[in-house]
Amino acid sequence: MSKAALIPLASSLPEAWRSSVVARLGDRQLKVLRMDAASYPAESHAYEEALLVLDGLMRLSIAGRVHEVRSGEVYVVPAGQAHAVAEGSFGTLVIIDQG
């Protein structure tokens, strides 16, 4: 695959917060998902994770502080850092992580 329309792809997914793998890049994967206003529980990974908001807003909660990540912004979560999504997010999110 060399070209993908990420926003329409995310919009067509049957559930919010369920990602779809768009591509694999070596040991990394590029995923897309549709955010909604619901919160998403805390998780952590043994690898860093880049969270890129294509459109909308993600309310990322880390260590009790909410960071607003807006369209065109990326937040790189360090390996081992617990992170969650607070209520009020919406739009399209791209995740680059280890696959």
C-alpha cells in the first residue's frame, strides 16, 4: 500500500477507539482510529508510542494532568508511561508504535 485516505478510513471503522493497522514499517506499525467523547482507560507499553491528531482534539491524561493535543500535533509517550484519554476527545488519531 502506498496511499491511504486516513480520515475517511477512520470514519468508516465500526467502533470508536478500535484501531486499524494501515501499514507496517519495519518493526513499527501505523494505525488509525476514530475518537469519540468517551474516556479510554489507562495503559502503558514497553515501547514509545507517537499519537498524532489528524483532526479534532485528544485529551491525553498522564500522571493526573490532561494534555490537549490538537489537529496537526503529536505527543510521544515514553516507554512505560501510563496514559489514558479523558472525556471530550473527538476526531481522527494516528498511532505509530511497535508492532
